[in-house]
Amino acid sequence: MGISSFLYVANWKMQFSFNEALSFYKKNKNNFDMMTQKSGHRIVLCPSFDVLYAIIKEAQGSLVFFGAQDCSSHNYGAYTGQICAESLAQIGCSYCIIGHSEYRKYAHSTDLGIGKKAVCLIKQNIKPIICVGETWQEYEHGVAEKIIERQIDAVLLALQQANVVADICIAYEPIWSIGSGKTPPIDYIKSIFKYISLKLEVVKNITSLMLLYGGSVTDENVANLKKISELQGLLVGGASLDFQKFEKIVT
Ligand code: PGA
């Protein structure tokens, strides 16, 4: 896999208000495009739901792609507070993060629900970025693969039941690494990637897989992370809120 197909996903979480996100985007719009052109990489910005459409409208003609930070596991109906994949497609999202550990925790989402979200997205031609990862305790007990297996199996089951064929991204994000400044050793990330790709190699429903890493990615540790030959992208939280830092990560 050539480096040119690298994916940089900026997860803005709920760090900006509507006005802040819009002005951050407007201020850096041309720079995002230049960054994309110069690097040849794909940049996906994931603002919060409220401002997503406003930014996409602002981005007409831009080279940057957009993603949501979650979606409903239902197509439509009486689900107060939720947003369906069809609407995300209609406003111009190409990607959607699902199964982020913060969403799993605060919105009590289940592995099976995340599988259903993947199906809803795939049916709308939105590429799911499926987050998986273990807690610190699980890491210490050496059971990360077991946890990831459970998380991935639920998605596979949903894909099989819905009989959909998909192109997916899996972001390995150890929960203990998110926002903590700590990252796992390179060899450890490599072994998790190997585990995931071997597991998915034999799955008929998956046509292509991109492996991303997320968790405390910075302009300082990115060179080391890029030594992982299997790495095809990065999911960046905190460091994506500072344009200069994000640019250093990408270029
Ligand atoms: P972080 O967040 O880069 O701030 O650790 C990553 C994420 O939660 O996706």
C-alpha cells in the first residue's frame, strides 16, 4: 500500500462551538486544500453534527472530505436525538466514525448496535471508520485481541445478516491512549494490525480494509508511528484542533 493513499481523519469531538468550528474551517480552508494537494493524502474533517452541514456548504469545490462522529443504528423512526445515515449522505458526508470509545461510554452503545450503524452507513455509500480498542486494564492483562475480536465480530455479524459487501476502515484506538499523551509501542500496534488483517482477510463481506491508528497522535510522535508499514491512516483528536500541528502530522 503506497503512502499516497494515507487517510488523515481529524476528530474535532465537541471541542468547538458552532461559531468556533465554522471560523476555524473558514480561516484554514485554503490551507487544508493546499495541504491535500501538496501531500497527495486524503483529509477527512469530522466536526460535530450541528456545524457539519454549514462547513460542507462552505467547502464547495474543496479537496477535503467530511465525516460525522457517529450515526444512528436505525434508518428512521422515533429515535429522539439521533441522526440517520441517509441524512449524512444527503448533506455530503463520505465517512463516519462509529464505535468511538467516548461514544460507546457516554451513549452506551453496544457492539451489535455499532454493527448496525456500519450497515446503515454502507447502504448510503458512506465509509465507516470503526473504532476498536482496549482499556488500560485489558492492555495490562494482555487481552486486547480478545476485546477487539468481540468488537469486530459484532460488526461482521451485522454485515453478514444484512448481506452487504463493504469497504471499511478500522481505527485501532487503545482507550488508555486517547487524550493521555501515551501511545503503545510500535511493535504492539503492528501485532494488533496483523491480528485484525488476518482476521478480516477471510471475510467475504469485506472488499477492502484500511487500518488506522488513533490515540495521542502528535506532530512529535507521528514520524515514529509512520514506521509501521501496515499503517494506512491516522485518527487525530487534540492535535487536529491546531492547524500547524495537524499540518505537521500530514506533511
Ligand atoms: P486524541 O484523540 O488524538 O486527542 O488522543 C483521538 C481520538 O479520540 O480519536
